[in-house]
Amino acid sequence: MFDIISKLLQVQERDQRLRNLQKDLKDIPMLQARAKDQLAGDQAACDAAQAKVREVEVKIKNVELDIQTRQNTIKRLHDQQFETRKNDEFQALGNEVIRYQNEVRGLEDQEIEHMEALEAAKAVLQEAQGKLAVTQGHVNDELKQLDERAANLQTRITELKADRAAIVQPLAPDSLNLYDRLMKSKGNSAIVPVDAGVCGGCHMKLVSATINALKANDAIVHCEQCGRILYFD
Ligand SMILES: [Zn+2]
């Protein structure tokens, strides 16, 4: 094989590997974001459960305040009863006391219901927190693996670039520029094999003049269709 072609093929092999590694590296932030997204659902469930606990706690607090207010009133009515000497007033105050006591009992029943609701809400919260912790563990593992993968890719890219630099070092700048331009414009490959008279890049049938030039094996030959550099495999 024409010597420059075999050298450029080595460069191309490094470039193709480099491109794959760089693509993998570029995907890492997206994969990290996707891993973190897994937390969103569990975090939302936790937040909702926490909000429910607070809501019930506020209800309990309000009922307790209502009970306290009525108990203060009952105490005041008892004091008034103690001070009065009028029988009908004593009786009226006694009826008021009974009315407030009934209200207190109703409020105490409400408080018990709220307490039960609080227990249930706390259980839901605990479960949601447990689930979040498990997911967080998985996500942390995944993020750690992605970090390791990124570092590994970076190392391989650095090594491959050094390898490439060593290969291109003795090459004539003209040939290298030609290769670089083709690689840039074609994207996937600048040098392609000829198989059964067909260009390995664009898959068009080559004219016999091109095949003959290639057989002479003394110059760089391009596909007349796509311009890629040709070689016999
Ligand atoms: Zn071609």
C-alpha cells in the first residue's frame, strides 16, 4: 500500500475512535440530569406528605385553642355562679356552662379524629421519605459511575490525542491538510476502501481510469464522485 495512505489510515482510525469517545463524554451531563430526574417524583411525594402533616397539625392546634377558649369561659361562668345570689341567674349560668361543656366534648372528638389523621399522615410521610432515600442511593451510585466514566473517557481521549500526534508528526503537511479537510467535510471517513470497483464512502461505481490510477500505487487517488481518498483493502 502507498505509504502515506497506510499512515493516514492509522490517523483516521484514531480520529474515529476519538470522535466516539468525545460523543460519549458529551452525553454524560445529559445522563447525569436524567439520573437526577428520577428523584423528582419521590421528592414531590415527600413534599406532599409533609404538607399534609403540617395541615393536620394546624387543625389540631386550632381545635386546642377553641377548647381552651371555652374552658376559660366555663371557668368565668363558674366564678359568676359562685358570686350570684339570684336563683334564676345561677340556673341560667349553669345552662351556659352545660352548653359550653357540650361544645368542648364535640371539639375533643374532633381532636381525636385529627390525631388519628396525623398518625396516618406521618406514616405516609415516613414511607415517602424511605422511598426517597432508596432512590437517592441509586441515583448517587449512578452519578458516581458517570463521574468515573467521564474521567475514564477523558484519560482515553488524552492518550489517543498523544498517539495521534506521534503518528502525524512525520507526515507531510499537505497530505495531512488534505486528509483533515476531507474528514471535516465528510464527517465519518476521509479514506475508504474500494470493493468490487465501488467506492466504500459513497458506494458509487468508480471509472476504470480511477481504478487504474489506484493500481499504479504511486499517488493519492480520489473517488471521482465524493472526493474521498481511495485504497485497495
Ligand atoms: Zn466516493
